[in-house]
Amino acid sequence: MNRLVSRVAVIHAPVDGASLNKNELLDGVDYSDPASMANFFRRMGDTFHDEQNEHMDEIIGRLDHGEPVEKALDLHTHVHDDGGSTTTED
């Protein structure tokens, strides 16, 4: 009779912010594309070994379903008289 392992815990060393290649992490991210942003958030979680987070899972799910980035992140864009825009978070 063989016994199967039901759970495995993996311990990761903390990420050293000084040695982190931020350009590599941000490479190819299209901030207006929901799928690109969902992949970025997944990479961030993997890189920083974040614990499961229901709020982030919800955002990634909304992005995966094509919801606009501003709406999925609950950001609001205000257009100024000069044609510029400002994104604010509630």
C-alpha cells in the first residue's frame, strides 16, 4: 500500500527589492489591456510570493473576463478642460 501526499508547503526566500529587475517585471505590460494586466498581477503575486487574496483574485477574474482595467481596479478617470485626464482611486 502506497501513501499519497495530500499537502505540500513551499517556503520561498523573501524577494530583495534592491536586486529586483523592475523593467523585466513590467516588460510587455499594456496598462489598457485587461488580459495583460491580469497576467501582470499574477506575475506580481508569484514574484513576491503573496498569500491568496480574495480581493486580488476578484480583480484578476474581472480582468480575465475582459472588464476594462479602470472599472476592475475601481479607478475613475476625469477629463480636464485642456483635454488631459487624471485617474483617481475612490
